[in-house]
Amino acid sequence: MRHIISILMENEPGALSRVVGLFAQRNYNIETLNVAPTEDPSLSRLTVTTVGDDRVIEQITKHLNKLIDVVKLVDLTEGNHIERELMLVKVKALGAARDEVKRTADIFRAQIVDVTASLYTVQITGDAGKLDAFLQAMAPIGILEVARTGVSGIARGDKVLSL
Amino acid sequence: MELLSGADMIARFLQDEGVEYIYGYPGGAALHIYDALFRQDKVKHILVRHEQAATHAADGYARASGKPGVVLVTSGPGATNAVTGIATAYMDSIPMVVICGQVMSHLIGDDAFQETDIVGVTRPIVKHSFSIKHPSEIPEVLKKAFYLASTGRPGPVVVDIPKDMTSPTERYEYVYPKKVKLRSYNPVTRGHTGQIKKAVELMLKAKRPVFYTGGGVVSGGASEALTDLVRRLGYPITTTLMGIGAYPQGDRQCLGWLGMHGSYESNMAMHHADLIIAIGARFDDRVTNNTSKFCPTAKIIHVDIDPSSVSKTVRADVPIVGPAGSVINEMISLVQGKEIAHPEALGEWWQKVDGWREERVGKLYEPSGPGEKIKPQEVIEAMCRVTRGEAFVTTDVGQHQMFAAQYYKFDKPNRFITSGGLGTMGFGFPAAMGIKQNFPEDQVICVTGEGSFQMMMQELSTCKQYGVGVKIVNLNNASLGMVRQWQDLNYKSRHAHSYMESLPDFQKLIEAYGFTALRVETLDELEPALERTFADKHELVFLDVQVDPREHVYPMQVPLGSMRDMLLSKTERT
Ligand SMILES: Cc1ncc(C[n+]2csc(CCOP(=O)(O)OP(=O)(O)O)c2C)c(N)n1
Ligand SMILES: [Mg+2]
């Protein structure tokens, strides 16, 4: 099963490489990864999506917790949560396709954020499934470039991941 | 307030931390630190002949004394030479602080002379590592390094120090940090009481229980508590290779050690048990054999200080995360005054266990006949007699390691010192050196093989310099015996590169360093030679015993089988 693990870690050089290295070293898989500082400049938040059965996920979270740079973590998939990813896509937009791209973008509540004579750059946010669906819709028209941030997430309700 | 250079801060910190010995080897990036150590005399620096030996010596020192071992090496090749020793300490959870010189901070990343990203190289084999970014951080970072290395599940910590951080011309305020806090690191101090209660209930109700205990009991200083608990309950106990001596091996309840080359009765008892009480052991693959066939009828209680060890390879029914000592003590207070539920079942269980034990009496190996080569097992048995089982025994890796573990009987923890997790040839001799310096009045023996000894024999020179009187017992089978055994069993005896050609004349080699060496070829020479070897505990003596190269280590678990599937000799199998 796919899990989204969000980690608060020391905002120190080397911290990221310890987390990433752990996944490589122990043969765990990383599907997406994103990391950025939080409102507390001494902390970064890293979100990783990974796939594994319960035993593997238990080991992943235990080993992550063991890293000295990891301050706290949560497996968001254990509860209700909000999952978002941002994607920028360059798609061919010539002739009839120009309208088609615009219409599809509207349906997906995506925005066109840059335009040239031959292409549109579309920005879209949502869960991974929505982004995949948009790419599928664009594929026949012609996708030129894709930049995805990887999943970020947060728990629903009163639960807060903080120190 | 005191103003000190970075280098002087390191020397002062080590003094204030109570470090007695630091094992190292100098080089450009570490020279300011060396100069600072030279100008003081509280911390003794031991100059090894290879950085790997520095880490093994510090490791041996740490295992025997319980205090963290300390290593100092220079950047680049100095640091990379230390890597094997860091990995060895990591696999066996040994507290160690390794200070590495590094090129000047403004050169980092330029492929400067002797630059290696040692923090990167060692990342998967350390508990944690630090890079010094400013000299003023040095005292606090070092304190954190010692704290991390020696608390919780111990392990090696690397501190990388660019040369300019130790410059003698810049001075900063030095205060010895008595305490440090890391917000993300809070090792557990006791187990969950509810879980411990549950465990004790199972323990009291068990019909075929076995204690299976490991290095965590030794490093947790919990041997006495364990012995108390095991005696109260009257259950059989087997230990891992790393746990040898945590419970007296001479005691009737002790079945020896378990696993790939463990005792027949240990492995049989584990397989047939209905309850396994695992403490400070990690269900390593050299113990469990095939996990899907592991102990089919047993419930498992697993006590470990490291949550990631629990249910890693074998699922625990009652997991308890906590230090061995406090958990065992809590167990003792819960069993106090209680009766076990099935004393008659325990009686039957002991009959079975004793039956297994008796089955193998006198059949463990075939003693050498007249005119035949000495059996390696005979050497260890004689060595145990001559030293009354009281010595510190380190080993290298191979058949001699397994024979030493099987035939020397240890009644105390921290006495059998071996590279269990990584299996590092070359470990034994420098480790013995580190132990001898801390226990000068004890006999410290390195049981080695001619293959392993040649990996670290340059340390004879270190022993000469510091007058380190360790004993080296070389079970010389003129082959990489353990490799040869596997080739006999799995490759139709095709001995690909497992024999040793052009062995040195060990006697001459040792004598070249001014030490005594004895060579033994026949059984009648053995005891007198051993007596001579151990006559003066301050003298280094090398005993070269020519042993039978055809001997195999048994029992040996059959690959992919259960714990009870064992080869018992070249012709017998369970
Ligand atoms: C550094 C290292 N290299 C290779 C091995 C693989 N290995 C395990 S046992 C062994 C043979 C050791 O020979 P020796 O020291 O003579 O001991 P013996 O088995 O003959 O008693 C080898 C090569 C190892 N454990 N460590
Ligand atoms: Mg050999």
C-alpha cells in the first residue's frame, strides 16, 4: 500500500542525505519526495511517498525515527488527510488543440500560466490521481515537458505535526 | 573563562571527559590536534601502525571496559582506512568516537589533496556524524558525540574537523559542557509496564520456555539481573555469540550459544520451545536460519532498546522496547513470590533438553590419534584449562573463531570479544591490544588463524612500542579454513584460493620484533607450550599451533532449514 510519511527534521546540512540514504541502504522505495523549511527556520518538513506492506512501513518509520536529525514524523495515510501536488506542464497548443487544452484545463481547474504561439504552460494542483488524469487527457495533444513537486500533505482536523 | 584554540579544546575536552586512551595515526589535517595532544599528558595517545587497527583497538577497549573507544585519524586515506573498524563497531553496537581531520573548510568540494567526504562514506555505518563548521562548536559537538555513542543502543559517531577549525592562532571560549540535550534523541529508560506484565504472565504459564539473550544484555550491564531472573525461574538459557558470558556457561541452565554453529541442545531447545524470551538479541540470520521455519510452536517475547530491532525479521508477540537491565529488574519484581503454573511440564522439558545435551557428549569432535595433527578444538580446550577460563579472549574470523567460542567456557560477560556482526578478519589482534591496556593484570588472548593474523600483523610493532603483553594463539591450518569448509560442502572440495601458500615462518617473524614465539606440532608439546605462553602475563608470546586443516566446524545449520536442521559431523545430520 502507498503511504505518505511527513517528517520534521533538523534544518541542517546532511539531514536530507541521511533520510534519502536510509531508503537506499535498506532497499525501501521512494515514489516522491519533497522538502522545504517550515515556519520554524530550525526545522524542515520532508514528505515522502513510499509503497510497502505494514511490516515494511513499520520498519521505515522506526528507522526514520532512529535518525538523530529526525525530530518527529507522521504516517498521514493512517488518518484522514489532505494530499496535494503541484504540476507544471508544457503542452502543444496549435490550431484546434489550443481550445481543447484550455477547455480541459478549465475542467480540471488548472490555470494557464504562460503562453507562446505554439504552446501553453499549465499549472495544476491536486492529489496524484488528478494530476495523472490530466496528463492522460493531454497525452494525445502532445506533452512537451512535465515538472511535478511530489506529494505534500497534512492531517485533517485538529491534529498538528509540531514540536 | 578560558580561551583555547580548536585543537587545544579537543585535547582539553578529552581530558575533561575522562578519556584515558586515544588510538590514532597522524597526518596533515590532524597535525594541529596532534600538537595539542603532545603538549599534555593526561590523555595517552597510542600510535598504531594502520588506522583500521586504531578502530579495532578502541573497539576492544570499549567492549572490555564499557567506556567509549576514541580514535583520531587524518583526512582522506587515514579516514578511509578506519572505515572497516567503524563498520565493525556499528554492527556490534559498540560505543566509539572517531575524530577525523579534514581539509581546510574553504577547500572542501575541490578534490583537494587528501580530501574524502568521510561523513558521506560512513553515513550508513554510524549512529550519527558531525562536521565542525566553527571552532567554538567543538566542545558541544564532542559532548554530543560521546553522549550519542554511549547511550541508548550504542554505536560509532564520526566527527569531521576541517584543519582550519583547529588552527593554533584563533582562540575561543572553552567551557566543558557537562550535559547536552538533543531534542530528537531520547533513548528509552524503561519498558512499558503493561507489556512487561503481559510478558511475565506468559513466562509463568510457559511449558517449554527458553531464554535467548544477546549483546544487549552485555552492553546494558544487565548480566547479574539476567542471571537472577533465569535462576529464579529455572528455565534453560541460550545466548548469542555476542551474548556469551552474560549468564555463566558453567551453570547447568546454560545451553551454550545458538545459531549457525551453536550447540545442538540450544538449537533443538529453540525449535521445540513454546515460549522464547529474547532479551537484547536481534534475531539475526546467523541465529534464526530460515525465518519462515523458525521456532514454529513458540510465542515470542522480545525486549530490545532499539524499536527497529523488534519485529524486524521475526514478529514478536509481546514487544517490549526498553533497556535490558531495567526491564529484567521489573520482571524480577513481578515473578517474586509467584509460582510457575506448570512445574511438572518444566520437569519434562528439562528431561528433553538434558536428553539433547547428553546425546552429543563425547561426540562433538574426534580427538587426534597418535601421530595425527592436533585438532583445533583440543588447543582451545587446553587453553581454557591452563587459563582456568578466566582470560579475555578475542578472535579473528573463521573456524578458529567458532572453536574459541565453542570450547572456551566463559562465566563472565565482556570476556569473549569477537566481530559477530560484520565478521571482520583482522579484528582480534588490535582488539586484544586495546583490552590489555585497560586490564594489564589479566591474560588477554587473541585466538587467530594464519589468514586473519596476516591482515593486522603490523601491530606487533605497536605492541613493542608500548610493551603490550597480549598472547596470540594461532590455529595454523595453512588455509582459510572456513572458506575451505564451505567449498568442501558446496563446491565438491574445489578449494578456490582458500589455501595459503608462502606462509611466513611465524617464529622468525615474531622474533624480528623481539618477542617470543613457540611452535607446536604434536599434542604432547601443547600443554607445556601453553604453560610457557601464559607464564608471564606481561610478555607478548605468539603460539603457532599446526592444526588439522581438514577439520570442519560442527554443528552447522543446513541453509534454508529450521533451527534444528543441522549437520553434526561430516557424516551425521539431524
Ligand atoms: C576482511 C575479511 N575478508 C574476508 C572474509 C571472509 N572469510 C571468512 S573466514 C575466512 C578464512 C579465515 O582464515 P583464517 O584466519 O586462517 O581462519 P580459519 O578459518 O582457517 O581458522 C575468510 C576469508 C572475512 N570474514 N573478512
Ligand atoms: Mg587458517
